Amino acid sequence: MRTKKNVGAQGEFDRRVFLLFSQNNKPDRDRMSGFLRFAATHQVKWDIRMLDGASPTYVEDCRRLSAEWPADAVVYSEDDLLRQLFPRVRGRGRAPVRIGIDAMGSRRAPHVHIRLDARELVGAALDLFARRGYRNFAYLSTDAPGEQGHARAMAKTYREQAGRRGIPAHVFRMEYKTGLTSALASVSEWLRGLPKPCGVLAYSDDIARHILDACRLSRLAVPAQISIIGVDDHTDLCETSRPTLTSVLPDFERSGYLAAQSLLRVFSRRKPAKLVPAEFSYGIKSIVERGSTQDMRNCGRLATAVREMIRAEGAGPLTVAAIARRLNASERLIEMHFKTVSGHTIRDELLAFRLELLKDRLLSDSHPLGELAAQCGFRTANAAQIAFRRRFGMSMRECRKRLGGRQP
């Protein structure tokens, strides 16, 4: 489509573009940088005006600028800012092209949507947890105003990733409606119920900070029991936390670059007919690892290794001494680290495993009680009887009879 060129103080332009970002928001500043880098390197003839969504005079600026400077396109990341801008912004006989970056929930859907690849983000976080020896994972979402759409999408992606990896999808949503104190209490209760050690991915760095607060309330050790990864890598938040927060850094600059690239395509092909919506994705730059995932004493890794050994060999003559030798650690050290994570000793863990195994076999196997006790790692039938009654409140024979097992 041919358009009349606009001549301004700085020269000749063929398009007018609003960049609608918050200057006090680092992700937005990076998006703007990526957009301007593309415009500079490709020498596009666009007259680009930047509106600061954080400015107290923002609405008035929109009114004034849209009246005297109708735009061909608006690039934005916050739906609230866009709603304030429309319907004040008018193009030449038509509404401007809308390029949204991670914008969700707007009544005016963008013509082109640039989205963060949630699968790449979640996958990278789970991979880091796995490298640190974690086998239990969880995700903490939010219902904060303006964030529900992103949070739901992230939760859905986490569930899909967890399903592919064959792990339980522990998901919880932090609700602010009843106040922060009540929300933290709910998160604390949820954290206490998670299997330990557990890696928790937070929706954002703000939510990750709340997890730290909830862990303090619950007296849960970070990262020995709960390991935390946030998102966005807000340095001020992450570096001042105790312990410091590991965070995923999305490639925000790349998202701005893609927005400009997409806009150039739209301008080169735009016709009076309605534009067909398009979508592109950008990935992450890195994971900045800090104290919340760096278990310097290896408590989490050792606890996971102990549990795996018990599940594999607990029915045999396995002892704490044998576990310590296999893991090249002293009994005292490994017991201390295991208790830090689980809250009980390795002996308690081994006994609980054997008792649950014995209970299952009582209900499915008709062999004599003493023989079953030996198969489950007990040295004597008497020791098994005492421990079984103490744990379940009934004898082995009573258990077999009450729960429908077969008599020998």
C-alpha cells in the first residue's frame, strides 16, 4: 500500500510508530532496545515515538500526541496501557497495527503477538533441578491482577512438562484476595506438604521472594529442603534476597527485535483487508544461578541418593553404615544432612519403607509371617511384630485378617 510520506524535523519518514513501554521496567527497556536495534540496523524509515507508561502524565501525553500525530502502529507489553491509549490513537483512516509482546487479556487482541516460549523456560528450570539431584518438582503460580493469563499459561505448560517427565505435577496458586499474610500462610502449608527435597519454580522473582518468606515461616531450609528458581532475573530482588535467588532470564531484547521484524513484514504486505493475526516466540537467555539452588553441603543430593538406595535395596540387609560407605561419607554426616532435608533419620526412613513393604505383602502373599518379615529386611519375626504394632496399631496377623488378606 502506498502512503503519503511524513516530513518531520528529523527528515523523511513513511511510517509512524508508538513504542508503549514502562521506562522503570527493565524487561520493557530491553524490549525497546531490541526494537530500536532492528530499526537502526535495517535503516527503516519509521518515525518512532516512545511513551513512558510509568509516567504520571501518561494519559495526557497519549491524548496530545495521538491528536497531532496519528500512528500507523503501536508496540506494547501491557494491556492496561493499551486500553488507556485506545480509542485516542487513530491511524490514517484505520486503527493502527498492534504488536503485543507477552500481552494477554486485552479486549483488542494484537495483530502480531510475540510470546515467551514457556516450554523452553520450564524445561530449562526442570533440567537445572535435575542436574542438582532433585527428583521432586513443584510450581507456584499467582492470581495477581494483570498476571492471571500468563500464570495460567505457565501452569499448563508445567503440567505438560511434568507429565512428559513422569513426575507428579505439584501446582499451587498464591491468592492475594485475602491479604498477603493469609496468602503466605497458605503457601507455607503447601510447602510443608511437598516431598523433600523439592525444586520449586516460581511464576516470577516476586513470587520467589514470597516462597523464601514462607520457608522462613515454616522453618524449611533453602536450598537443602526447598530449592527455588524465579523468572525475569530482577537483579535488585535476586541479589538482595537471603539466600540469593536463582532466576531464569528471558531474552527480552530478542522479543523487541522480533516485534520490529514482524512490523516490517506487516508494513510491506499490509492491504485494506483485515490483517491475519500472527504469533512468534522468543526464548531464554540464561539461568543465573545463585544461592537458592546451590546446595553447598549437598544435603538435597545426598537425601535423594539415600532414598533411591532404600527403595532399591531396603528389603535386603541394608544398613546406615553400608549407605554411608557407598556414598563416601561418614554416618554422622550423612545422618545430619538427611535429617536436615526430611526431618527424620535414615533409620526411620528405612524402617518405614520395610513396614509398608511388609504390610503390602501381608495382603497379597500367603507365606508365613516370619518368612515375610525376613523378606522385608527384618532380622527376626519378633522385631517385625513389635515395629508393626507400634506403627499400625495392630499385629501382622490382625492386619492380614482385617484388611482381607489370606490366612497361611
